[in-house]
Amino acid sequence: MNIDELKIQLRNLGITSQAYSLNGGLPSEKYCLSEESGKWFVYYSERGQRTGEKSFTNESKAYEYFLGELKRDPTTRM
């Protein structure tokens, strides 16, 4: 999976853009995807902290995991 395919999947599943950030950072109460020095990180940003963080060396695996996290959380739907 690449970033464009991920975006299409998010849109097709009706996952609100208010539930996630594809640019990392520490936004309030969002699932985040971040690329840092050739590694990808998936985490939930809560109160300025990265919780449940997982790291990946494979970009596609990171996207698949990120999508799975959003699909499992019913509060991410519009």
C-alpha cells in the first residue's frame, strides 16, 4: 500500500479526517502516522504524548497497521 492508496481507503471507509494526522506531530486526540529518518511510526496522540506507538521499517506495513487501527475504532467514522 502507498500513501495514495491509504488516502483512498480512508475516504471509502468514511473515516473522518478529524480522527487522524498523516503528518505526525502531537495533535489532540488523533491517530498519527509519522516518517522519521526512514522509519514509520503509528501512534495515538493524547495530551501531548505518543501512546501505543509502533515503529516500522516497511512503509506499506505502517500504512496497513494505521488503517487497521482506524477501522477498529468506531469513533473514527463520520
